Amino acid sequence: MNNETINKNTMPEPNPAQAEVMYKTEDNSELLNGTAKTVPHAGVSGDVHYGDVPRKKKLTLLSMILMQGVVIIYTMAGVCSKLAGGQDFMTPGFILFYGGQIAVLGIYALLWQQIIKRIDLSVAYVNRSLAILWSMIWAVLFFGEGITLQNVIGVILVLAGTIIVNGEAKEDLKDGGTAHE
């Protein structure tokens, strides 16, 4: 369907066999059985959106752990990249590590898509910023690199920001909002 504006009076009637279910969206517009009545968008009234209403899920400790698991997978691509960089170009070792990087990024992309489908994009990407922490851990464990005071301060600031955003998302849930689009 193209982006036509439809008057409330011309909206199709819901299937009588279905139970009437009214949903509220984040901007307090109403959806009946997953079909929009009217959804204001960017100050323009009358825009209509059709489709299923996404199921809202709470931001839980488990979802935060799963997000970090996906971020850990993402940072392993950096480890593979550094290992590939230590090999002569197009040698078996280079191809192995470079192929590993591509495989890890493919797995990450599929998993990250599932994360952002269930959690607000802003919350998910703030949690992804913790990749700097995991990268620092891998730098020490796999490559024997050092950590400076500036590194530690930077990670603490990122961690503090992540805690603030996650706490805000949980507060939104207590107030009846959602932590997911």
C-alpha cells in the first residue's frame, strides 16, 4: 500500500470473528486489532499504518545479558581481524582468520537483528557501546596489551552511561511505558 491518507470514516471494519483488541502506541494513538485508526506522524495527522502491533517486552536482566553476549561475539570479529593482520597476505593463516572474521560478523548480524527487534534501538546501541570494555579485555588476554588509566576512565564513563540508560528504560517500564519499539 502506498502512503495514502485515509479518513477515519473510510477505515475498513475489523473482522467480526476476531475479538476486538485496542492497543495504545507510544504516541497514544489507538490501534484496533492491529490496524491503525489514525497515527499522527511528525506533526502530520491522518497518516495511517497497517500491520501487526509489535509485542512489547520488558528490559530484563536476561535481555541485558543476551545483548552483551551478542556484543562479545561482535568484538571477537576484531580479534580475528587483528590475528589476520599478523599473517602474510593470502597465506592459509590469513585466510583462516579473515574467514573467521566474516563468519563472526555474519552471526553477529543475525543475532543483533533479533536484539533490535525486541529492544529500543537507543537502549540496544548504548549497550553495544560496552564493546570497548570487551575489546580491552581481549587486548589483554589475547595480545598481552596494556591498559592505561585513561582506558579505565573511558570504560567507566561508558559503563556509567549504559547504567543510566538501562535504569531509565526500567523506569519507563514502571511508568507503563515500554523498553522496546
